[in-house]
Amino acid sequence: MYLLSLPRSFAALLLVVSSSTTAAPPVGFAQRAESVRKQIGTPGMAIAIVEHGKTTFARGFGVRRLGETALVDADTLFPIGSTTKAITVAALATLVDERKLHWDDRVTEHLPGFQMYDSWVTREITIRDLLSHRSGLGLGAGDLLFVPRSNVSRPETVRRIRYLKPATSFRSSYGYSNLMYVVAGQLLENVSGQRWEDYVRAKVLQPAGMIVSTTDNADNFATANRAFPHARMGGGDRGGIRGAGVQVGLDERDDLGRNAAPAGGIASSANDLARWLQVQLGAGSTIDGKRIFSAATHAEMWTPTTAIPIPAVPSDLNETQPKFSAYGLGWNVVDYRGARMIWHGGAVFGFKTAVVILPDNKVGFAISINSEDGELVRGLLYELADHYLGARRRDWPARFETHKKTEVQKAHAALKARHNASTPTGALVPANNLVGTYADPWYGNIEITSASQGLRIDFKSTPRMAGKLDHWEYSTWITHFDDPALEPAYLSFGFDKDGKVDRITLKPVSPIADFSWDYADLEFTPIKKSK
């Protein structure tokens, strides 16, 4: 069993700093970053570096959108995904400083009517629990309420959490949860009397000098200097593998359902992320001394709270494997080569970001890309970390690229084997017997209809998540969505004694689908027609 929390003094054990640390960006780093970007084939990228409170590097690379000539610069907006979580925590910290709430307040004190599946957990869960991923929910549970988009409001999203069954007992283990940050955002609104979008902008972004950054899609899409999303699509057997194939542009409306903005809805630039790094390195103060939140609340953010299991990594990446890993409040706290690393990754449709701080070296950097080529972000992350820790240079982008290619090849092989083993004929019941409307308690409804070309399925809580439903084998069918950017799913139908559908379960087709495609948490049952 992993420890629920670590002593406050534990951080003191991690102050090991190499005597050969460096305090300047790598010589020729811009050329190196551009070379790697081109090699991997990422359309655009922005990088910021802050050293001892000063921005020493902030620039863009490549283009905002494939097929166009507009270049990325240091003010180009990129959706930064889950690195938003630390900013939501900072907004809550301002309320802690004003004594309007405390990290260990029960959620129901500020959000009456909030419910988890278990009534005891409902009563006991605190704000700190929300922010440190120890609610008992499974990895990414409920993410389909906003991935890739949603027509469900934030209050309704919070209300539906009561139907999500826990994966573990409360506070017993780590389970990364976007939904708990949606709850935190709703709680912030109840306490402050302002929308999360407005409060975060007024209390965190603007005081920090992050004047380009946006908290909602309307402002982001109204900004001409913004990056557009891309992903690798195509290839695979009867469904395909996202992350393989040709880089294509995606619909920017899909960046995230706005109900989940507190978990991942901010867009920012290299220059603005540099200012955010300055605030973090300044323990809550800007470089000119303006205090955004107190040093005491800042210390809470970086204090290890929930231990994170450490997965095995391939041998050529074993130097990146930490000896300890924990989650604070909105930040991952790990070690790398004997030094503390405070960091967080972010991913939404067509974008990836990493924000990294080496606090004992007084260095921070942020990398954003307008694609899903995580090997570029992770590769440059470790190259920069090695530089500032005085370690020998390794070609981390190449190593991460090799690892990704291996994972994609394995996924293709698994799909091919599954294809060869399946029996695409012999449906157990006529297709028309599957027509109907079905409900899952937390997601909502799906609708299966009969069309001239066969069955169609429509996920009603997710706009434009509809497409053809083809038979796979026996009682299992497969989605072929109109939007190829959506992860396809298998639907397995269960029948009652009269041969009528009494349940539908799902799972993603791709063996390497992102955890946010949490089809496996769904169980639909038919909605009875009223007489």
C-alpha cells in the first residue's frame, strides 16, 4: 500500500543539487529544438525558459497551422490542457489567503448538494482530496462527459458524479481525476460568486502579467495569433490507431468541453508561461514583487500528498524513471538525477504541453506543441533538465520517438490479431432489434437508429459524436464515427430471456487509446417507452 501523505519535512531530503549545474540556456538550443521539431514532423512549438526569476528564452517554432504560413511566436496561444490545474489551485489559494476557505474544509461546506457514490465519502471528502487525486475514482473516470466536447453544463457534470462507482477505497491510492478539478472549479464559483473563467483571469492571470492567456474558447478563438490542433490519423485494422499515420488538422472546436475548463481549459503562450514560471519560482510573487498568493499556500502546492505508483520503463528510458513520485496540489513532485522536479503535463485534442520547475536550481521551462507528438515534449524536457543539472547530453527525443514507434507497432499487431480472430458474420439477433435509446447514469443517453446504410449511433451528451455501427462478431459491434478523430469503440450487447437488449457495455478499439476515452466505465440500459 502506498502512503496517503508524506511528512512536510520530506522535501528537505530532496535538496541535492549537482555542483556542476548550469545557469544559461544550452548553446545552440534554438537550432536544436527546431531540428528535432522538423525531424518528428510537429507543425508548431513554443518554448519558454526562466532562470533565477528572469526569462532567458521565449520563442516559437514552425507554423500555427499546417498548409499555412503564419508562424508561431512567443505570444501564440496554445491550449495547455491539464497544466491548467495548477492555475485553478492558485485561484483557490487566493481564497485560502482571504480565509474564505481552507484546504482541509469538507467539500459540502462550500458546495451543498454535492454527492459521491458513497455517502461516507460525500461527508468526508475535502478540498485537498479533490486536488490530490485520492477520491477513490478510477483513472480518468467520467472524462467522456467533456472529451472531446460536451453539451453538459458544469453544475450538471458535478451532479452526475454521484453515479460513478469508485475504483478503490477513499484515500487509499492515487487515481488521476479531471472530474475532481471540475468540482473544485464549481466550489470556487460558489465561494467567490464569480464564474471560474472570470475569477481566474482577474485574480491569477492578469496580476501575474499573463495578459494574452484565455480562460474560455470564445476569447481563444477570437485571438488571431493562436495555434491550431493536429494529430496523426490513419492506418490500422478496422478502426485505426490514433497517433499513427499522417499529421492532419483537427476541428479546433474539439479542444475540450467547457464544463471541464478548471481541469484543462486555459490557453497560454511562451511569454505568459514564462510569467507563470516566475510566479512559481517566486513562491507566489511576480518578478517585481506583486504577491498573487502567499508563500504558505505555495508551499502546500509543492508538498507531496498522494504517492503515485512508479511504472516500469524501457531500458533506454530508465534514467528518466524517478525513485519517488507523488502529487501535491496541482503539481507532480518527483526526483530526477537526485534533484527535485516539480512538473505537470497537459493534453487536449491536438495539443500537448509540459511545465517543469527545478526549484533548487531556480530554473523553470515550458514546452507547448500543436500536435499530439508527446515524444517531442518529453524529449526536449529531459534534454533541458540534463543541461541544467550538469548531466551528460543524451538524445532523449530520439529515444522517446523509438519507444512510441514500438508501442504503435505493438498496437497494430494486436489489432491485426484481433481482426484475424474475429468472426464478422453471424450476428445473434437482427440489426433492427438493437434500435432504441439507452441510458447510462453518469454519461446520459445514446441512440441507435436504423438508416438506409445500416445502423447508426449517436452519443447524445457529446455533440457530433455519431456514426455508423457495423457488426464485428456475435453480439459485438464497432463504431465508425463520422469524425475520424474520435476513438472507435466496441459495443457488446447483452440480452434478456426474450432476446431483447437489456444492457450495452463498451471498450476502446485501440490498445493504446488515451485513458480519457473511458468507454469501459459505461453500462447502458434501455429506456422504456412510456405507454
